Amino acid sequence: MELRAEFTTEPFRGEGEPPEHAVRAREAAVKAGLTVDFGPLGTTASGDSEALLDALPAIARAALDGGATRFTLQLSAGDGPPFVEPAPQLARLIREVEALLGSPLADLDRAGKQRAVRLLEERGAFALRKAVVTIASALGVTRFTVYNYLNREH
């Protein structure tokens, strides 16, 4: 079974290089052979449930040893977040972006998903209620991943 861990380390830094505690946690997840999506608001690590569960203590220890004052973790089983039925206006924006990119959002590769998030942001999708959860569902990624895509340099 696949598991996904979404974790944040604090204190946050708004700009510049990521804090040492976040970098160390990411490195521990990579060292464990997990698939890692690292961003300014959190990190997502996914992989086989046994590998991920075995790696969690090392990831938490790395963050705390790197100066984290808080380590927040959310675990999810399965391939992605549950489907969320989008509001009509948001559904229309998602369909427009899918038509533009020529594929359902969930079928896009990582670069395609990042582009989709930028296109949705340009169209004002994130001003709509429950947009992040809905778009994460359509992409087949976590909320943290959507926030990370939003905060990436274009």
C-alpha cells in the first residue's frame, strides 16, 4: 500500500533560502528512497507504507536536530486525496485549463501540473471558495503540493 506524509517544520521563513530544519527533513526523506515534493510551505513524501513508516522517525529527528521547534505530520493512504466536486465556476476553469493543456489535470506530469496551477491562478481560480482542496483533488496531489506550486518562482 502507498502512503503519503505531508509535513511542515517551523519556524517558517517567508523569503530566501529554506531553513536548515526543512532541508534536513527533506534530505532524510530522499535518503529513505521516498518520492519527495519540497516547497516553502511544506513537504510531501510518498512511497511504500513500510518504507515511509520506517523513515518517519529519521525525518522528524533530522528536522528537530536542524532547529525545528515544531514538526506537524499528516498521513494519507492511497493514491491521492478524495475527489471533491468543484463549484460550477471552478469546474469551468478546470475544464478550460484541461482543454488548453490537452489532458485531464490528474494525467499531467509534474511540470504540467505546475503549469496548470499557474494557469488557474492567472484565471482567478484561487479566489474561489475551497479552490485549493478542489484543485488538489483534480490534480491528484495534496494541498501542500498546490501551495508549493503556487509559491514557486515562475
